Amino acid sequence: MDKAARGFLWDNLLCMSVYWASAGTVIASLTDYYALPLALTSVITGLTATLSIVQIWGGLCYARIGRKSRFLGLTNSLWRVFLPLTFFSVLLPRSIGKIAAVCCFFIGVAIFQFAAPAQTEWMVSSVEGKVPASYYSLREMCFMLAYSTIFCLVNLLLDGAQRRGDIGQAFPAVGGLLMLAMVFSLVVLVRLPYPEDRPDSAIKKLPILRTALSDGSLRKVVLANSLWSFACVFVGSYAAVYQVGVLHVRFLQIMLWATVANVIRAIFTPGMAALAGRFGWRRVVCGCMLLYAATALLWSCVTESTALWLYPMGTIMMQIPIAGTGVGFLQLQVENILPQHRSLCFSIVAACSGAGAFVGTVVCSALVRFLERNVDILPKLGLRGVFLLGVLGSCLAAASVLRINARSR
């Protein structure tokens, strides 16, 4: 494997593991420590998806800027500092700490999303033509194994503190662990081959909306991504809040079943690539979305009395479709976007995806608040009714994927 490809693989598995390990149930546990309302917790856990809307400005800025290496170095360094700092907020007085936690998490995620189009363009352009078709699947599999390791360590720290009756003691240790991993990722980052420092005049003059709307293939990818992001808010993001704030699942159980699910996802990733070689990524992604809809339906049946056996099933089933959609959407974008327009078009797709997630987060938060105040509306389902919107959104996203350019079959 090419040296640059190995470098990007290591950078991805380190920094992305920390990014996602700090999200979901981990940030939900921090908001639970600060006793934030469930509706607000839903908004905060959804930031990893909704803030991708800022990628449109990040992609445009990267296309126009001359010193691309400085842009990549600065943005990548900043978010890797702010995100771990979120968990050191417990060292401050509680009234100040919860504000600091939300601000650090917001800034860290926002800068990550701002830099994402540049990072993706940098990686794709550096490894294109130098790696086999299985590279992205291998990259995803390695990330899942690294993420599972860091996620386990974080949840062991949280569970130990929870057993001692003071979960707040664990968060500085969590922040220290994440910061250490970020230091290693920065060492890898500075050794990667940076792109040439010059603005891209061809992209600079392109009107953003006309670029997106005049390309039929890109429009279809944008629509599918947006619907998928909308659906994920009501399944993956909400499930993280639901299992901590409603089911009160212990962190040891979360760690155990999430690790099993992540390992299964890593195992399924090359299998999804093999299926895509036969049927095309378009059909594989569509099938994964339908499985995700079935998973959302399963989660709508999980209660405190059924959690013992339905919670593990729901956690595992949620990760299997992601094994296909994560790599699949990247492949569909690469196939349907012209190379000279990638950084801008990546940001357009991500921004529209973020808009879909933002709408989903607003609807989800409002629905949670409404159901908490009006328990008689859905007496048998209650807060589990939120998952049904995930079923609908996943089915709509699956239908939209089938309309993507035939080059993806």
C-alpha cells in the first residue's frame, strides 16, 4: 500500500474514533450528569449530524484559499483540542461547567465539519489511482476496530465511576484519554503529504447553487443524503438519548453490546464491498436503508421490561446497515462528482445532509417535548413513537437511492 494511503488510514482510525467516541451515549451521559432536559439532550447529541451544514462554507473557503496546507493544519488541530476539552468542564462549577461543555462540544464539532470537505478532498486526491478498490472498505474496518477499543475504554471509565456513585469523576479521565489519542493523530497528520498551496480558480468562480442544481446526478445524491440524515436522527441519535435517559442502561451494558455491534459492523464492511462488486453500491445502500427501517421498528418495541433481549438486538442491527451506507455514500459521491469539483460538491452534499439532520433534530426535539407533556396521545408507545419517523425516513431514503445515476447500478 502507498505510504500516503497508509498515513490517511492511520489518521482516519485515530481521529474519527475519538470524534465518534465522544458523541452518542458518551455526550448523552455528560448532559445527563448536568441534568439537562431530554429535548435539549436530543439537540446536543444531534450536533454531529446537524452541523455538517457548515461544510458548504468550509468547502468554498478551501477552494478559494491559497495556503491549503495551513488551512488543513489549523482546522484539524483546533477541533482535536476543543472536543476533548468538553469533558474537562466538570472541573468547573456546575453552573459554568454545563455551558462550557456545550460550547466546547459545539465548537469542536463545528470546526470538524467545516474542515471535512477539505479533508475528504485531500484524502481522495492523494490516494486516487494508488490504492485498490477495497481501500475504503479496509479503512472503514480499521476505523471500527479502533473506535471499538476507545469506546470500550471510555465506557469502562464511566461504568466504574457510576458504580462508585459519582460519574462526574470519570469525565476528566475520559477527556485525558481522548486528548492522548488526538496527540497521536496529530503526529500522523503532520507527516502526510500536503496539497499544493494555490487557490483553485475553476471552482472559485462556480455559483454554488447552479453547480448543485444543474447536475442531475449530484441532485439525486444530495436528496438521498438529506433524507438519510433526516432518518438517522430518529434512530441512531435518538437511540443514544433513549437508552441513557429513558431505559437507564448501565454503561457496562452499553459498552458490551456496542462493542459486539462494532465488531460485527467491521466484519460486515468487506462483505458489503463484495456485494457492491456484484450488485453495485446503489442497490447495497438501498438494502441497508431498508434494514435500518426494520431496526427502527424494533427499537419502537424496546421498553424497560423488554430491554434485556431487545436492546442487544437493536444495538447490533443498527450497526450492520451502517457498514454499507458509510462506504457506499462516499463511493456514490466519488462516482457522480467531477474530480475538479470535488471539494465544493462534497461540501454541497454535506451541507444539504446537515440541513436534513437539522430539520430532523428540530422535529425530534419538539416531538419528544410534546410526548413528555402529553402522555395520553400515544399511551401505548409514548417516547418510543419517535422511532416510527425513523422507519418512514429510512424507506423514503431507500427509494431515493434507487434513482441515483445508473453508473452506480
